Amino acid sequence: MLLAIAFTYILVYNGSQTIRSGPDVSLDVALAKRDQYRGDFLWFKKDGRAYLIRDAATLARIEAPFEQSRAFKPEAKRMKWELRSLERRESQLDREIDRLTDRDEGPRLTAAEEDHLRDLRREMESVHSRMRPLERQEEEIDRQRDKLEAEAERQMEPILDEAIRSGVASPAR
């Protein structure tokens, strides 16, 4: 079970190569903050107040716990590419099957069309059987990554509290 965090945040790190955002932050808001503040920063809202951290050492401490979740990125990318390829083929097969079977009052299928339809359906089943394990693996990777990211967010809170107390986090506009 993932615990909800008690703050909202946008972390832009590593020259905008990494943008993370917590709950209740849309992509549009995250990109607007990135454009507003430029460079590496953490904008966060806690207890109704907005803060900004630009201190490199503090940002590195905040980003470090997310490192483990990044380990899944290459595998997730590979899996996504494989799945998208299979999904494209599935869509092509679906259109072709529909073209043959969506004949309300048209002529019956010829023997050659029946054979072709059977081959298409066989290939569709093959595509589905290759997709299922990849989808399960993708879901598992997402679960593991979500768990690690939730833990990293949990570890952020004391760093943020310390930054507020020490003045490293300044009020944001």
C-alpha cells in the first residue's frame, strides 16, 4: 500500500532532464514552473505555503532516493517499445479482420477470404499471447517503480522540513 504524501512538489533536476511531480500537479503546471524558475530547483507546497529550493546539495539529497527507480527505465523502455510494436500489429490485424467480417448484406466470403480470415485470427491470437506476458511484466515494473518512488517521496519530507527551518527553502511566489 502506498502512503499519500503531505506535500505537492515539482523537482527539475539535471538541467531539466528530470522533471518529477507529486500529487495534484498537472504536466502543464510542472512545465510552467520549469519555465518560470529555469535551472535546477524544487518547488513544493506544504501546509498551504509554497517554497523554492535551489541549493545544489539539498537538491542532490532529494534526488538521490529516486536513483533506484531509474534502474527500471531501460527495461521499461524496451518493454514499451515491444508492446507498442505488437499493439500496432494488433490494430492492423483488427482492421483487416473487420474489413472481411463487417459485411451486413454483402456477398459471402470466398474460400480464399475464409482462409485469409482464419490466418489473420491465428496471427491475432499469436500477437495476444506475446502481449500478455509483456503486459504483466510492464505492470510489475510499474508497481516496483511506484513503490520505490513512494519511498523516495517519504524520504523527502524530513529534508524539506529541515530546508524550511534552515532557510534553504525560501518562500515561492
